[in-house]
Amino acid sequence: MNKREKIRRKSKLLLAAVAVLMLFSTVFAFGAGAPAQTGGKEGEVASLPVMEAEPAQVVVGDAAATTVEGADSSGASRVTAKIKANLEGKTGGSATQPTAAREPSPAPDPTTAASDLNPPANLEGVFVPQTDISYIQLTWIANNDPKLILCYIIYRWQSGGTPQAYDIAFTTSYQDTEIVLGTTYNYYVTALDYRFQETKPSNTVTVEAKKPYKPKPPTGLSAGYLDPGVGVDWDAHSDPYVIGYNVYVANSQGGRRTKLNTGGLVTATNYFHSSGVAGKWYAVTAVNGFGRESDPAWTQAVTISPVYVEAEDPQVIASGYWKEENYKGPHNGKIRVSDETGARLTFTFTGRKVKVYVATYWSLGNARFYLDGQLVGTFLEFSAETKYMVVALTQSGLALKSHTLVVELVGSGNPQYPYNFINVDCFQIW
């Protein structure tokens, strides 16, 4: 940052400091036409109510988490201290105010009055549990040209209280780490412009900072042997604070478990154990943001008998030109053949594993395969010798849910002849 940029930055922050001092030297009306708050005598202006300092991360009625000593939650003192700290080149303690976000913007149009600006919009708040310091994440939309906004003022209060200026932000997000777990907080946000005037409040959000707890075990657990390997599936957890799962294998239900996902939590709702065998027991636990792990849900791996679906089956949808040809070698005595580039067969199935069988012979070219919209393979069906029931594609370890497989004629690949037909015999599903 050059000298001129430093001067511009400090000028902007100095303006913000002056603005905040002006803001809290009087009482603002929250909304158009709101009366000023008065003291005990007529004509006297009362100071803004000051929130009592509260230690961060105190668990009400539970073991205390990390505590920030001397946390100052008062509106004016917090805001002005933040500006002062930034003027001294410090961060001010807010994780949502990176230095880059504080770079000064071009000067706004001085004729634009604060009353012409919109309040911040779409304020959202989410509690984010952590193993160390949990926090409440606020995000919103500027709803104005950012060049017109000096900073944002965050208001916080609890049930039965009144909104009080709590902190400032230079971007459209804010992390509140000074929370008491087990407490519910209300928030709204205003914008402060370069004329030191405050907009009306955004919408209000209410967020509960939950205490640490152990989640419930996963449900819907099943495991199937896929020859080779075992696919394990379960239902998505209904708890929004569950961040992942652990998967274990054991010789018996409730027996000594070996953790399979040693590289971190499983974030999907399925797991493929490539060396798994039928008869083994599998346990899955849920883990939440606090790092608390549920009791295990158990299931035993059973052998899955595959099901064949012929290429000419009505549930296989054809696009482009295809015809059926009869031979002795295919699974059901038939194959489905096309010579049209771009012709497709689309097959939707539910299973953990799928195979595609084709015939190979002299007039064939490349077949391309897509699974759930992703290219997963290309297979050259050409062969100088005619063969049947050749595996052209295998996809295993899939989640036990609906999948869509597409077979497409590429129109190239035959190394000897000007023909690039493709064919499909059948599909095999586990």
C-alpha cells in the first residue's frame, strides 16, 4: 500500500470514527418518525442503554467453554474502540473485516442523502457450533451502491430487551463470537453513509446459540455386498448441526470397531468399503459441529443378487435410430444396435453398482458412457473376433438412490473399417 492509499484509508476510518461519535452523542430514531428517547426530566436526552459486559462462550447450566475476559459489549465504546484499533493498524478483533475490505472507495455523490438510501436487506443469521469457539454468522445484502456506505452497524439484543448498537462491519457479513451458549439473540443491521446518517434497520433475525449436545444416531442404515466390496448407506440426518459421519466395521454387532474413514468425516450418506465382505457388521455415527459423536447405528452386510435389464426393455429410452438384432450369444438372445452418431440409450435405475454388457465385432466403434450427467468412460466395441457379454462399463460404490446412465454412439474409433456402429446387450444392477 503506497503513502497516498494509506492516507486515503486513514481518512475514511477517521470519518467513520467521527460519524460514530456523532451517532452515539445523540439518540437515533429507529425508523421514520420515531421519537427521541428522553431521560427522567423533560427535555433531557438520555444516553443510549449500555449492554453489560458478558463473557464469551459461557455455557449456561453446563461446563464453561472459552471465556473472553473483560469483553466489552457496549455500543458506543465497542464501535469507537474498533475504529481506533483500525487507525492504529490493528484488526479490531473481527474476523469479518479483512484489510482488503477496508480499502477506501471512490468518493460518493455528496448530494445523495441518507434518507435516499435503502436499509440493508435479506439479513440472515446462522449458529455455527465449533469444537473451540462457536459463533453466530450474519450475512446481508448492501441494497445500495457500496460506494455510498461508510460502514454497517450491528444491533443485538435478547428477548425482552431493546436493540442496542453492538459492533460495526465493513463488509456484508459478521461473526459474533461473544455469545452465551444456550441463549437466543436478535439482530438487525443498519448502514452509515458518508454524511454520518444512518439508514433504517434491516429485517430482524433471531438465532439460538445452542449448548453442546450429543446428536441422535443415523437412521435407515443398510449394507450390501457388491462382489467385491460393501456399500453402506444411511439417511441424511435431520439435525442441521450434524456435519458428518464416521463409519466402522466389526465382526459382530456391538463388538470392537475399526474406523474406516481415517482421512476425515464422511459428508455423504454412503460409504464404499472396497475390501468389505458379506457377514461383517457396520456401524455409522453422526458428528455435530461441537465435535460430539452419536451412539452407533448398526447393520450387517448382506449379499445383493444382481438384476438384469435388457437393452430392449421399455424402461430403456432410445433417442435416434436403434434396431434389435437376434443372435445366440447375447444374454437374452438380442442386442440393440445403432449406426447414428449421437444416438443414445438412457436407463434410470436404483442401485449401488451397475455393469453394461455389449457384443464386440468388426463393424463397431466407440461408445461413450455418462452417469448422472458426468462422463465416466469410453469403450471401443471393435473386435476382429465376435464376442458376447463383454463388460464395457462397471461403476461401483454408488449411493443407494436413483441414477441415470446414458450410452452414446461417438461415431469414431474403428481402426480398420469405415463403420462405427455400437450395441448394448443388457444392464446388470446391484
